[in-house]
Amino acid sequence: MDLHYLRIFYEVAKEGSFTKAAHKLFINQSAVSIQVKKFEEILDTKLFDRSSKKIKLTYSGKVLYKMAEEIFQKVKRAEKEIARIVESKKAKVVIGATHIIGEPLLPKLMKNFSAIHSEIEYDIHLREKEYILKMLREGEIDIAVIDETHITDQNLKVIRLTDYPFVFVSNMEYEDVKEVTNRPLIIRDNIPKQTHAIELMEEKYNMSFEKKIGVKGSLQAIKDMVREGVGNVFLPYYAAYKEVESGEFKVIDKIPNVSDAYQVVITLDKENLLEIQKFISYVKDFKII
């Protein structure tokens, strides 16, 4: 299979247009059409359904497009890796992290890592989990550090790290734990373990959180609300350890039966790179408590 033909097919399928693909590839539209037809002859199968006005892939075309996407993602990662090595003349890793991991953990983690491995430079991206994983697959980052997630992609390797218990934190102490229900409970969006922690604490103290505030987005905004006394919140200990250690937050209760781990995710084609191995070896031993 000629990668030149595969690239032309891939761009037509991706853009949904022979014309747009021709512009992107800097060749004329007739050449694109001719080479796609030639590719179909080589493979002895139709890749596009030409009975429709819109570009539609046949079954063979859909299967080939998915495989071509994986191939060109790997090519893109390889090009970026070589370009980075040539440009920096030393090892460098690009790390992507979710806010709940990156904001509380990365400053301390990277400070200690740099002290041990000063030869490794790094860049950091803080984004939503889905976008971080997209960047990883497309070669924009080398390492994803995210909160616990079930990943089935066979091209990705997941290294699960230390478990930390959920804690219920406030900016004040309570003589009677049931008094926490007088203040709103801050709810982080779509966190199943948080729901379990709430249920266990309500059952333990025979109480109910009636006042709730839903917050989507930045972990920092949630912690600022706790700091200002707007409400209290359940968090994995790694997300609040700095404020607890400084005395800003009080741990009202620890939920030992509900824990959360963060994980490192890499692409399989990079797991043997020395700088990646050094980072993984370090984070496996990194502890905050």
C-alpha cells in the first residue's frame, strides 16, 4: 500500500470534499480524483459511494479511514518528536493534566522531579480530561496526568498511582458534625465517587445535605468558595492537601471506604523513551502523605 495514495484518500475522507482535500494537498482536484480511483483499483474495492451528491464512505472506506487515522497520528507524533529533539538538543517532555490534578499536585511534583532530573525540560498544559487525551493521541503532549478514568484504547498505556481517601473539608471546625448541613454542600459535576462519599457520611451521622451548589470547571474556584465560607466540599485528599497542611481547611471527616487515584497515560510508541521512563519511575514513588 502506497502511503501517497493513502494520504490523498485520508484527506478526502477527513475533509468530506475532493476540492478541500486538493487545496490542502496543493494539487488540483482532477489529480485527487484520478489518484483516489487508482487507489481503489490497487485495493480492488470502492472506497467512496459516488451515487450520492455528498462524499460518503463505503464500508471498506470507513474501515480504511479509521486505520489511516491511526497511522497518520503516529506519523505526526514521530515528526514532532524528532523536531523537538533537533530543536532543544536535550530531552524534553510535554505534560498535559486535568485541573483537579494539575493545580494541586504538579507544582510540587515537577519541582522535585526537576531537582532530580535537571537534564529534562518540560512544558505543561492544563485542560479538560477529554481534550488532554485527544492531545495525547495526536502527539501534542507526551504524558497525560489525569484523575482516575477507565481507558480501553489499546494504543495507550495507563499507570495507576497512589490511592488517596476522600475528605470532607471546610474553612471552619464544628462542635457537632451535623451542623455542616447548615452550610451548602458544593457538588463537583459528574463525580460518581463523590456521590458515594456523600451517601456514606449522611448514613454515618444520620443527616442529610439539603442545600447544594453545583459547580463545573476549575478546582481553584471550588476551593476559593470553601475558603470564603460559601460552602463545604468532598475532595480526594490530593486535591486539598496543601490547604489542609497550612490550616486553611479543616478535615471534618475522612471517608476511608471511598478513595481516588490519579493516573499517568502515555502512548505505547513512547514508553521506551528514557525521559518518559524517568518521569514514570519518579511519579510511582511520589507521595504527598
